[in-house]
Amino acid sequence: MDFRLTEEQEMMKRMAHDFSANEIAPFASEWDHNHIYPQDCLDKMQELGFMAIGVPAEYGGPGLDHVTQNIVAEEICWGDAGVGTIMVASSLLATDPIHVAANEEQKKEWFGRIVDGELGAFCLTEPGAGSDAAGISTRCTKVGDEYILNGSKQFISNGGTAGMYTVLATLDKKMGTKGMCCFMVDRNTPGITVGKVEDKLGIRTSNTTEVIFEDVKVPAKNLIGKEGQGFYIIMKTLDISRASIAAMATGVAQRCLDESLAYSKLRTQFGKPISSFQAIQFKLADMAMRVQASRLLYYEASSLQDMDVPRFSKAASLAKAFAGDAAMLNAIEAVQVFGGYGYTREYPVEKLMRDAKIFQIYEGTGEVQRLVIAGDLLRG
């Protein structure tokens, strides 16, 4: 067991952090306040290879292992969780089903499009199916060498900006999970409509929309895996992505600590810096403990993925649940350290608190993670 990062991992960590500190963090408040989509920043990330961090080297990507991918995700989210969401939703979440079950021809096409700069979007959640992924209603009907898709997806990250969608649909809802299919769908296919852009509490730089499918004809060659394998592919994808979400949350938790530490040394009360007060020191210590534990948990889950361990669901859920809570708790404490100033837009911690909340919700709520963990414990 070695807790040291490799030379490549250290290099990627420094590069991602420097980019985040120089190209994201200084502008994040303005982007958030004015609901700006940071295309120029994304273009720079594309040039550095960040927008294709999940693509293997043989398909033109950087070929990073899961630990390194997630280190990059942490550092980008240190600057802004919305920008991190754009990157991870495209280069990891939307492409993980390709890793899980795609054939060689599909990998060349869809990985190639990510490398060329297209964004991906993962279309799972529906108006009536969030945590209950098995309850989706979007239908797919086989007609000749095509499938016809009808249904609506909601809260889709990159929904209005992606060029390609990963879509879960069902042949017949009565078949339950056995009828589910996973497709790669071109955004320009007739019948696809992008709905309203959600006006969100946090991660406001990311584009989140409804995506509607009306008699959308998808070539049978775009089916990932086989008919009936869709639910397995999506669940495997969520297992993989949860370590990434934990890494993103860790980035926010670390930023909360960094901002609080710096401010506590400058802010004086009763004639001395507030960092000299035990009440503040305890808050900083608790924040540091949560950051370190979150990071180690996502390192473990990512390492298990890199070792091809068959079952890493519990490790991924432990990381996601703990880090999501850590980000929220650290953000609350950061606002408290800043006091009244922390409640204003003049300082970054109010935004961090709004951003942090999403990590307890998307890609499986904290409650769902606890169900996964408990189920694993009970099965022994």
C-alpha cells in the first residue's frame, strides 16, 4: 500500500490546480452571478486535454487511470464546481457506458467525437424517475434496423450543449430492468428537442436542461451492449462515476478550507486574528479531517477500479456519500468562519455553499449511497 502519487499524477495535479487557480477561480463568481456559460475556458481545457480525460490513449485520449482522472476532477472543482460538472458529465459520465459495453466500432466513433471537442450528456433522470432508475418511462421500439425513442429526460447536465447523448430507454416497462436498453444518440437526430435551461441554486456555469425525444430514429448500431443490458450498463456506469463525484466534492471541501484558513489569519477581533481562537481552530481542524478522509476514500474507490476489482460499489458509495456530506459541512463552516461577510457575494464562500449541495443529490443521493452500503453490509 503506497499513498504517494506517481510522477505523472503529481504533474497532472499541479497542471490542473494551476489552471483552476488562474483560469477558473478568478472568474467563477462573475460567471455564477451572471449565469455565464464559460466557453472560452472550456476551449482552453480542450487544448490541455482535460475535456477528454476519460478517453483511452488508443482512441486519441490522454489514457489516464481512474485515480488521475479524479485528481483532475478535484482540482478543476476547486476552481468552480459548475465547470467541473461540465467536464466530468461529458468526459467521464457520458462515456463510461462506452468503456463498459461498447464494441470497437462504437468506441472509435464516440471516443473520437469527445477527443475532437464534442460534449457528451448522460440522459437517465426523468420527471418521474430520479433515484429509481428502474422506473424510467422513455420507450424504445425496434423497427427494422432502427429503434424509435419516445420520452423525456430531466436535469440533464450538458443537455443543451452536448453533441451526443447516452440514453437509457425501455422496450416495455412491464419487463422491468430486463427490458432496458442503452443507446448513443446524435444530438442532431430529428425529433430531439432541448427544453428549458434550469435556473439552479448552484453550479450555475453548467448547462442543465430537459431533453425530449419524439419519434427519434436511432440506428440499431448505436445500441450499446445488447437488448436488456441497459440497466446493468447504467448501474456499472454510476458505480464508476461515484468516485469522480466524490473527487469533485473533495475539491469544493478543500476550497472551503483554503478560503477559511486564509481569512482567519487576516480577520481580527478583540485585537488578534480569529485564527488564534480555539473555536475557529476546531472548525479548521474538522474541515481538514473531512477533506483528507474524502480524498482517501475516493483514492481507494478509484484504485479498485484501476485494479479491475469486480465489485467496488460499496467503496464508491462510501466515497460519494462521505465526500458529498463533507463538502456541504465544510461550506457551512466556511460561511460561519467568515461571519456576516460570508453571507454576501463579496466573498466566495456563499457560492461554495450553494455549489456544495448538489453533491448530496446528483449521481445518486446520499440516501441512495447509504442503501448501497447497507445492502453490501447485510449481504456480508
